[in-house]
Amino acid sequence: MAFTVNIYYTGTDGNAKKFAEEMRSSGLVDRIRAEEGNLRYEYFLPIDDPETVLLIDAWANAEALDFHHKSPMMKEIAALREKYRLKMRVQKFTELR
């Protein structure tokens, strides 16, 4: 069963966009995309909210998502989120087949 997770990162002074840019420039995005079971990992900028970035993160199954959540990369992501003082809102969708 595949999962898609939408994460809305919200901050001030353009920090959400800076966070996404640092995720990409640091290589974290490429490392996450290379993880087994990752189907999608993309950032989007909502047109009506310049202080929010949307991450669409899709995984092939619960095991792949759990492995990602237990990986050392999660500490790196959390540190960047703290650096930019971001709040998160998460939505999880399950694909039924």
C-alpha cells in the first residue's frame, strides 16, 4: 500500500523557501530520493502563501516510510527545520489498490 505525505512548512521572512533550498543544495533531497521505496520527494510554493512550502513525499509502502523516519537523515532535517524556525502541518494519504 503506497503512502503520500503532504508536509506544509511555514515560517517567516522567507525561511520556508530557504529551508527547501538548503535541503536541495545540501544533497539531502537527492539522498532521500535515492532511498529504497521513495516514489516522490518534491517541494512546491503555494501561490497565495509566500511563507509556506509544500513537500509532497510518496513512499511505496509503510516499511519504506518507517525506514526513512528512523534514518539519520531525520536528525539533519529536524536541525534544518529548527534553524529556520518552521512549523509543520502534515497530511497522510493512503493509496488503495
